[in-house]
Amino acid sequence: MPASFLVWARVYFYAVIGTALATGFFASPGKAYLIKQLNKRSGATTSKLQRTNSQESLAGREPVLGLPPDPQRELAEIVQEVKAEMEARQRKGIRRAESMPDAPVKAI
């Protein structure tokens, strides 16, 4: 007997049977009944749910999926900061070799 079959047998196939029952229920007229009950509960008169825009996409302030709203502006700010740091180091007379610690070279 394969190990995966043994694991499913020990939990009495709950997940497999539950998924099959849920799929069968939503493929039957039960889906229409649930939609009707949902619309009655929410006070909607139509049978279709409407999609709305999220607040994140409308405001444009917060990053969406980790990306800033204006990547080009963000990149320009980063470049400007690096240039300002390099100019400050040049004014102080610090060269790169003095500001960077010596890192040991590792042989591959």
C-alpha cells in the first residue's frame, strides 16, 4: 500500500470526500439556492454580485503588490540620494578604499 494512501486512510478520507461533496453541491441547484439566500439577506434585488474597486487601487498611496505607485520617481530619489552621499564623501576627502572595510578574498 503506498504511503500517501495510508495517510488518507488514517484520516478517513475527510478532505477528499468533503471536496467531492462541496464540488457536487455547487454544481447542483444548491448553488442557486445559496445565491438566492445571500441576496435576500443582503437586500439585493439582482441575482448577480457586483465587483467594486478596492480602496488601495483608488488611493494610489500604498504600494500594490509591493510595487511603489510611481517606480520612476522612486528610482530618481534613490539615484539622487546616492549622488548626494558621494558628493558629501568627496567634500570630506574620503575615498572609497578608506570608507569600505577590507573584505577577505575567498577562494572558490
